[in-house]
Amino acid sequence: MERPVIDVTLDMRVDARGRDPDKHSPTLRRYHQALWSKPLPSGSRFDLDASKPGRYLYHQSALGEFLLASDSILRTFNSHPRATSIVAQISAAEREASMSEAYTIGGMIVFPGDRVDGKQTINQARGTHPRISDRFDLTLECIRRHYLGQPSPLDVTLNRYAEFFALFESFRGYVDFFLLQDAVADGHSAVRFWAPFDDFTTPAIPQSLDEYLTYRELMFKFLRGRNSRIASWAR
């Protein structure tokens, strides 16, 4: 499909009209369709259909049948009850500016959107698991371990969607397909964490203002790097 002009500075909440942009932003859906309709590591095309009623993005071919949904991947903790007192030390204007940047296309991804056996999707599980708390760096570490066959807080959930992850063949293939290179290091063998990490035993939610500021700085460094990659790809 023809690549659209992608504005990596656009807050995806703009055309959602106060609703969840993951469900209600036509621009975000169009960007996702354009970005991820492309060849897989195998060379097979992964074209996504946005015209199926009741389905966000859909693919069906010899590869299988996949229903995808959008997910915002940058957790600012602006409204998290366990981080309210920390985040409140930052001005309201600065908090809103960070939200506006977090909702640009670099802060969005697609995951399988169908519930298997009525159980949680990846989006739901990573948002509710206390050792993940919706953080994408921790989610990505779980995905890295999935490809290695290693346990993680999300291993049961990710295994339900093994066919989806198999499309990308390896963690490197997954990272490169979704333009996540700024989230990894050491030749794709390690995740760049945004806060101290010790095998999922350290708190997922920042515990002090200094820790939160460091977390936010590293998170937005990833976002800006990914937005730059997306802009280059679109050109």
C-alpha cells in the first residue's frame, strides 16, 4: 500500500474527540495499517485490512488469521494512585506536555486483540500485572524471554499468542519489524530499562521523584528515537 504522510508530532488524541485514541482515532488506525503492512522476516507480506466491521486491523493468509488492536505503550503514571504524590511535584503544564508527546505514533504499537479462551489479552495482562504496571520496557523484556523460552511475569499470556510472535521468528525480528531498536542494546540481546531492574523483583512503579524523572527521561529518549525511525521509514 502507498505510504501516507506520517506526522510524528501529532497527538493521537486530537481526532479521538475525548475518547480513547487506541479505539477512536482514525489517524492512528491509518498510521498503524501503513507502518505494519510490510514483509515479515520470512519475506511474506503481512498486509493489514482496516475495512472489516468490528475489527481494528485484520490479517488472513497462509500465515494464519490475526486480529490486532492498538495499545499506548508509554506509561507516564500521571494518574496512577500509587504515584500521584510523586508526579504531583511536576507542574500540570509539564504533565500535559508529556502526555501529548506520549500519544504520538512512536508511543503506540499493535498487539493481538482477540481474547483466547476468554482470558486476558497482552494489553490487559501487562496493564494489571503488578510486576509490569503497563511499562513497555518490562513488557519487552518478557517478550525477549518468550523468544528464548524463559519464564517471565507475562509468559502464560504471551504463550497464548505464540503464533503471532512466531511471525517475526526471533526477538531481533520482532524489534526490527516494529522499529523498537532504541529500546534494546548489545546487538538486540538486552532491553534498555527505564528504571533499576533486577529480574522483576524491583518495583515497577518509580518510588521517588528522582527515580521518576530518570524513568521519564529514558522513556522519552526511546520515544524520540522511535519517532525518528518512523519518520525516516515514512520518507
